[in-house]
Amino acid sequence: MTEMNERISRIGVVPVIKLNHPERDAAELGKALCAGGVPVAEVTFRAAGAEIAIKRMKEANPDMIVGAGTVTNTEQIDKVIEAGGEFIVSPGFDPELVAYAQKKNIPIFPGCTTASEYHQALKFGLELIKFFPAEQSGGLAKIKALSAPFPMFKVMPTGGISLKNLKDYLSCPVIAACGGSYMVTADLIDNRKWDEITELCKKSREIVEEARS
């Protein structure tokens, strides 16, 4: 895998973040994640100001890997790059977005849950893809089934991932990392419960180590 993909895989979990107050919370949230051993963030465009959050988080925590999620158009990709973002995640497979991200030399992890989408990802030379929404799309059983004809892919499932099933997913060699919002819920962020976020990250990292030992 590429260096970026390897770094994400080593961490094992990727917080999927919706920030309602990016100016206020991004920097401190990044510090809480890093303190918990999870120095990576997927800041989604489901809330306005995602590019501001990316910029603030990266400035305050320069060693973090900070990227964007729910990216659905090329204009957002430009905003992410300008803000210092390091990767793109899209909910589905859009050939135009993938081509544009590759043209801009920024890693992209598109959502793929069918053999047809996996096949498109193969044509673009991708090696790490998002599987979203994971639980609703067949979960680990479907990921394993698709890995038979497509063994070249590592997968990042997102959607329905929690501390309860994290180990099951990470125990599968096809899984590079799991995306989740359970450690960065609206309640935790909006009420600035940084210590709780750090503890959830620590628990997640313990599960990563246990699953891969």
C-alpha cells in the first residue's frame, strides 16, 4: 500500500466527524483524538465549514492525518487541498471525482459495496476503498465475499461500526481500518467532552491491537 494507506491502516480506526462549530472545536478535538492514540480524522462535508475544521485541526496538530468525508463534487476537493487536507472520502463511486482527485494527487477512498463498483475501482488503480454503509450493505460477510474475486483491495468499512463489532471487522485481514462516529458523536463534540473522546479512542486502539495480535 501507499504510505498514506499504510499510516491509516496502522492506526486502525478513523473518526468520522461532523463539526457544527469548526472554529471553536476543531483544534481541541484534534488534540483529544491524538491523546487517545488516534491521530487521524475524516471531517465530513455534512456540516458547513468542513474546510475550516480541516485547516484548524491540522494547524493545531501538525502530525495528524486529516482528510475530508462526504465529498460529492470537485469544488469540495479543491477546498480540502487548499485547507491542507490529505485524503478524500466519497460516499459512493463517482468516476469524475476519482479522476479529479488523482489528477490533483490526493488519495481518494470512494464508497464501494457492489462487484460493479469494485470493478470500477480496479480500473482506476485504487488499493483502499470505503465500504459504506457497512452494516446495512451486508457487513463483514459481504466484504469477505467480495474479497474473493477482488483480493487486491483493502477495505475501510464505515456505517454501523461500534466498540461492539470493531474487533470482528479488524480481525479480518481484508480490513485496513474502520471508520466510525461512536467516539465523536454530536453530544461529545458539542458539549466538549474531550476526555471522554480520548478514552473512547484509547479503548478503540486497545481493540485494534487485540484484533491484530
